[in-house]
Amino acid sequence: MNKKHVFFYKLVRPIIVVFLWLKFGYTFTVARNLPENYIVLSNHTTDYDPLFLGASFPRQMYFVGSEHIARWKRWYELLKSCFAPIMRPKGTLGASTTMEVLRKVKGGASVCIFAEGARCWDGVTNPILPSTGRTVKSARCGLVTYKIVGGYFASPNWSGKNTRRGYVHGAPVHVYTKEQLAQMSVDEINAAIVRDLYEDAYARQLAEPKRYRGKGLAEQIENLLFICPQCGALDTIRSRGDTVACGTCGHAFRYDEYGMLQGTSFTTVRELAAWQREEVEYAADRGAAYMLPNAVLSTVANHKESVVDSGAAQITSEAITCGGTEIPLDKILDLQIHGRHALVFSTVDAYYELVSPERNVLKFMLLYGAYKRRAKIEK
């Protein structure tokens, strides 16, 4: 156990607890009766989730975080020195991260992993990789599952840094000892993780409505919504204040303090996002292509970016292109979103980042997923 990391964790935690209460009204349950060391698996709702979770655990632990943190020029060296986060490049298979997690826990430390790997867009927990159970089984330590409730409405993924104050609560769901885990199969561990971490924010909100106060409640929803629900036009959605409108047909609706939609045929963002995913599937059936007018394609190595190309970007059933550079879809191992305007993906040879400032890149990820599913079916 690194004494410096323990010191800074204990020093910062009380300050964080006060900060989270003032900013979000955050409440939490302290984790008790814990094993000697453990892996914590949590759902992932906001960029503040490590702070939410840390409030519940007085004992120091290490956090697995996205690789882009290591590119924060001003802050990373401080974070590395005080807290030593474990880096995981999004859009990769993460084998090196798994090895580092196992090294930490076998050395007696505890580690927190946000099991979804990326924040949800619609309030519903993302699928959890089957390899998670294997990692827990291999670690031969305890497991604590943890759930954050209300985070989606306090800081919707599509809203960027625009946060709201309302009900947000974090608490352990279940504590599994290493002896219990030794008696469970990998499939049983995965089933327990999925059961414990699953959250449908809108199902909870519809059953017990909570108010989330803030400014510009609908602003930046075009990070999520790129198809008009009225006329079907692409990339015509604009938001201002609590209002969303299509620049082509004029259809407008509101996003209210309860996270509900007023003035359109959908009641929730979850329903709207589900409809949009269906539209992307139909587009894939037609062999559609999506465009970004301006983008920059870079490779990332040793936490440094090197520009490969720039210009208009496109995704088709065959490839992702940017400027004059083409990367076949069948060469891409995994693809994720970092933030709201960057795609990160890996091939056997390189780790790429495609950035389009102020443009919706979610459509690329959704269409990529649709084409990859069709490729598997065809095999």
C-alpha cells in the first residue's frame, strides 16, 4: 500500500463530500463490513462518478480511468503523483489494464472499475463485457457492487458540463467475499454484476418523480439527437434554454426539470434515443453513409496525439474515412466515444482518435455498431 496515495485520498475525501453536496445535493451510504481488499464495480452516469463513489469508501483505492486523462497537460502529473489512476484506452480490448488491475489487487490494494466502460446516453445501464467476470474471478479478492442513482438527470451525458441539482445517491449494492466468488462460475459472477448494476433512470423517475434544477436544461441535446423526430432530417436539431427545435421543419419541444419531453410524440429521452437507434438500423439496411463536415484524425501513442489527416469524414458500410485516409471497418477492433465530440478506436497497428468539434459523432458509433452486427450475421 502506497502511503502517499493513502494520505492524499484521506485528505481530499472530506472536501469532495462537501463539494458534491453543494453542487448536486449528493447523498451516500458509507460502505461497511468490507473484505481485506476488493474490486468495486459501479455503473457509470456522470464525469463525477469517481467522486460520488469515493465518498462512500473511507479506505483508499485506485480508480480505472480513460486514457485521455493522461493527456491533461496541467493536471495529469498531479493526479498521477497523488492518486495513480490506472489508464484504460477506450476503443481497445484493455488487456494491459486488466493486468494492472490484477497486479494492484494481488499486492493488497483495492480497485474501482466503472463496468460499462462508457457513460450511458439514455439513462439505461450499458452492456457489461463478459470479460468482467473473468477479471473478478482471477483477482481472488472481494467484490463490491455499487450503484449511483439520479446521476443521469443531474448530468446527462449529452449535456456536456451543464449540471443540475437534484436527487443523486450512491450506495453499495452487495458485498461478495473471495470465498463466495470462489464458489461461483464466471457466468454466475457476470449475472450478479449485471443484476446489481442495472439502472433505468427513466423507469425510476416515472415511478417517483424528482426535480432537477438548472439552466439551459435542453442545451447540447444535439450531441445525442441527430435525426428530427418529425421530418427525419439529419443534423438539423438545435437547442436553446429548455427548447429543442428542427431547423428544417420547425418542430419544437421542451425538456423540463423532471427530464421529460413536452410537445413531441416521445415522453422521455430514453424513448427518443430508442427510436433513433431503430432509424440507424433502417439506414444500415439501405447502406447509408453519415458525414462530418470537418474532422481531425490522429493516432495516439504514449499519451501523445499525432495528426494523420483532416477534412470531411464519412462512415460507410466499408470504412471510416477522413480527408484522404481510409480505415476499413473490418480492421477496427473496437470503437467508443470519448467526451461528446471524439471517437476513439483501435486496429491491430494503431490507436486512433477522430475529433469533430461541435458536431454529433454518436451517429458514427451507432452506424458502426449496426454494420458490425450485420457483418457477424453474414458470417
